[in-house]
Amino acid sequence: MNIYVANISWKSTEEELKKLFETYGEVTSVKVIVDKFTQRSRGFGFVEMADDNAARTAINELNGKDFNGRNLVVNEARAKSDSQKG
């Protein structure tokens, strides 16, 4: 399952996010989105987990949780629609 994570502190790393989610199950990928000009975190990213049940547990447990001084917003990522691409 692909999970959308928002309100990530700019100082948080992909490795820290991976460790946070790994407490709930296997994490297959983590991507914090960065600004292409400043290379600074844009404050959101995506975590992919192998097991949907573990992912749902992580979403329920981590949504609203303080992480590096910010309360995370965590929910299932929605697929991009054709109007959002490109």
C-alpha cells in the first residue's frame, strides 16, 4: 500500500521516516518530496508498505502523531488522475 505522509518536518530524513514506519511492518520504499530548485523538503512524502494490514495499522497509529516537532498527517495515497499528471 502506498501511504501519503504530510506535515513532515523539513529536517526529517527518509531514513527517519522509514524507521518510524518499520515498527509496523516491512517498508518497501520511502520518498520525501523535495523542491527541485532549493532541494529542500516540501514537507510531504510517500511510504510504501508490503502488507496492507500493517499499512492500515501504521496509518491509524501515526496520523496526528508528533514526529520531529510536527503532527503528521497520514492516509492512504490516492492514485493520480489523468488531470493531475504532467
